[in-house]
Amino acid sequence: MNNLQDLVESFKERGEHPAISFRDGEITKSISYSELYSQINNLAKGLLEIGLSKGDRVALISGNNPQWLGASLAINYAGLVDVPRGEQTSDQELSYILDHSESKVAIIEDAHVFSKIKDKAKENRIKVFSIEDIPGIEKTVALENLGKRSGFEMPRIGSSDLASIIYTSGTTGTPKGVELTHGNFASNIDATLKILEVTPDDKFLSVLPAWHIFERIMKYLSSASGAETFHTDQKHLLNDFVEQKPTMVASVPRIWERFYDGVMR
């Protein structure tokens, strides 16, 4: 694997095996690898249709939800650079990041995020698309529909091409933008697969912030292996461990503190 385009292309061989699963109310739903590829391909073409070109920056401001991986990979598949950030980031940090990254488009989760960036988006003429319904804002589904009718072909991507700019938390000053190439991600995936034996029978439980590089690499590891990733949250984490029976999870100490507290109660 040389770049994230190679990762996306591999999805076509996975067929109907579940790639992403999640809870929708009381029902568990899943997205197959073939469906995920179609979503990524259409969204990527949609981004190119609205005038973006290789190397342009696209902010992705969202929590860890089932749509995150597809949106992120669509940006990279089109040769664009994603600028990910969490939905709880302050207005001031988001404003700085949008300025500093020179993002031309922002894909956001919901109205809460939009309230934080709407002034900066207007000032910088940033096109905004949302995952959830926001009055007056086009959804990412509109970009996918645009891509379905597109004749665009994906630009060629090399391992040295920039894929992402991930900003530090800003707790020690102004956030610093860390530039990561396609080769950086591909080498991480390949190296990790040599250490962890992952098969399509594995199931990952996803709970950490998606824009953090640790969780992001785990998503790539799962999809590169044809495994399934189930999205949970802190509220349902304990129950989902029992019901979903995951074989792998990216974790931090706080997760295990919650387990301990639950057991002791």
C-alpha cells in the first residue's frame, strides 16, 4: 500500500462484508464495503465537481460517528487534504484552524458546530456541507448525488503527497498544524499489520475521537483488513462490549477507569 487511494480501492474487493456498523435507535445497522466505496467515490467526485483541485484543504469538524471515515477518505481519495477537528473544539480554535489551513470547504456534523464557524465561513467564503440536517445548509448527500453524475477521474496520488493536517490541542499555545503524507499513513498501516494479526472475522469497537491519530489509524487498520468497526459512545460502551463482543479496541486509561467504576458499583 502506497497511499490512501490504494486503501479505498481495496474496498471494491470486500463486497458485502460489513465495514461499519452502528446503533440507530434500537436497531443496529451496517454499511458494507461496497456501499462504503460507492459513498467515498461519489463524495470525492462531488468535491471535485464544486471546483476543488488536488492539494486543496477541506476541514472535517465532527465527532466520532459512522460517517467520519467515509468523509475523511473521500477527501483523500480526491487528492485533497483533510483538516480534522472535534466537535467540542472552541470557536476561537476553529476560527484559527480554518484561517491557518486555508480551508476552502468545511464538512461539519451538525448545527452546534455550524454555530461556531458560521461567521468565519462567511468571512473566508468557505463552502459548508453538513452530515446532519441544518436549515439552509446543503448536506453531504447532495455532494454524493452530484458525484454520481460526474465524469471526473481521481487524480494520481503519490506517497509524498499531503493527506492531512492535524492540529495540536492548543493547550500550550496556538495550535500547530502537523502535516502527514499519504506515505505516512500507508507505512503506519503496513507496520501495524505486521504486529497485529487482523482478519475479516475481527470486530473493532470505536469510541475515541476520530480526529485523533490513534483512533484514525485503528479505523484504517480495520478497513485494510476487511474487518468490521462498530461505533459506540461512552454512554453505551459497557453494554456494547457485552453485546458486540469486539476483538479489538483502541483505548485510553479513562475507558478502563469507567469499567472499574462500573464493576465497583
